[in-house]
Amino acid sequence: MSIQSQIQAKRDTLAPSMRRVADAILADPSLVLEETISELARKCATSETTIVRFCRSLGLAGYVQLRLALATEVGREGARRSPAAATYGSDISAGSTLEEVVASIGFTENLGIEETINSLDIAELGRVVDAIDAAARISVYGVSASGWSAADLHRKLFRIGRVAYSFADGHDAVTSLGLMGAGDVAVGFSHRGTTAEVVRFLEAARERGVTAVAITNAAGSPVAGAADLVLRTAVRESPFRSGAMASRTAQLLIVDCIFVAVAQRRMTETVDALRDTHDAVAQFRDS
């Protein structure tokens, strides 16, 4: 996972002083390349010691290593980016041309997909697929944009004959767990990992002995902490795109990985179910 994506994923779990450093770097990664540690500390109203702690939270020894890693990363992304695309993770400005908007969105979403694939824990994905394949019932839940991803997983599983439910209301989602138990699965979606309703949904699942699965961008978040199994996306989102673009695309990528792997476990049943559900609506396509 890239340094910038690591910073984005950790941001909400950082202390306020370190969060100011994260925000400054996410807004303009070139700050690290152009300024000394003392200058960055003054700009962020913090100390050099805090900057070093921030670097170590990313698995780096210090500021020099952060500078080298970001220089490599910014250079690599710059070489891949279309001249019309804005800096990855930056807002689209009021003056952006339509060409720039299209190029920026394309670059952002493509890189988010690539980073998610490269950082996806295949062993953990296998455990999630095992749990869903063996489950008698699967309940999925997310709020707002993450709710669209939850609904997509429900729709895909339902089409291949799995007993899956999706809920728009948090109370309904938690209520569904009252009819579930050991061997069943609850899947919660939250990009930032701080959505209180999703945290409670996963906590309630574990209280019932239901396997709780989190799909989130933030490993150290409350949502991840409430789950038995965690699948992480790896995207950066600026305020303009927050919660509705690259994060959604990365979540849907993981949904597709889960769906195909589950479907593969019972191939004959899957093919039959897909054919039958396809044929069921043939009358609407032919009219």
C-alpha cells in the first residue's frame, strides 16, 4: 500500500497533533519533499518529535525515510498520470475542465483498484469466503454510499441461491441478527471505519456467535475492531470525492472477489441459479 493511502487509512485514529501532519501531507505531498522537518513541524503547529512519531506509525524510521518514500511514490504516480488529471487525492476545482475532471476521476479510481488488489489479504479473503459459503444466513449492512456496496453483495449472493439479507435501516439490521447464530455471517461496510451503526451491527453479531466481517479502509478503526475478519480497501479520498467515488469502487471490487469465490465453490448450482434467474425476467427483455 502506498504511503499516502496508509496515511489516509490511519488518519482518524491519530492524535490531533499527528492528524494535522497527516492532513498537511494528504493536501500537498510535496511539502515533505520541499521542507525540512522543522519547517513542516511549524506549519503543522507541532514538534519535530511528533513528526518522527508520525513517521514511525507508518513503519518508517524517520523523516528522511518518509521523504524518500514519498519522492518515489509521487514520481511514479506523476509518470502514470495524464497531463489533464489533477494530483491524486486532490479536489477538483471550480475551474477544472471537463477533460480534467474525467482524467482525474479515471486516474483516481484506477489507482484505488490497483492498490486494493495489491494489498488485499488473500488468506483473510479465503476465510471470509469459507464463512459465507458455509453460512445458513448472511446479513449485510452499510450506511449511505457503503449501503450501496452492501446491497450489491446481497443482490449477487441472492441470485446464486444464498439466503442473504440487506437492510437500509440500522435497527432492522441489528434485529435480523436475533434470528441468526453460530455459523451465520454478518458483513458490515464502512469506508472510514467509524460509522456507529455499523460498529453496533458487528458487535451485536459477535454477541450472537455470528461471524462478523468488516470491509473498510481503516485497519485500526472501531469497525475493524468489532469484526472477526477484516478486508481492507486502499484508497485516498479528498473532501470533494469523500465516500462516493474511489471508496465505493474499491468496495465493489472486494464484493466481486467475494461473490466469484463463493460462486466457484458450488459451480453447478451457481450456473443453474444464474440461468434460472436470468430466464425469470426474459419476458421483460423481449417485450
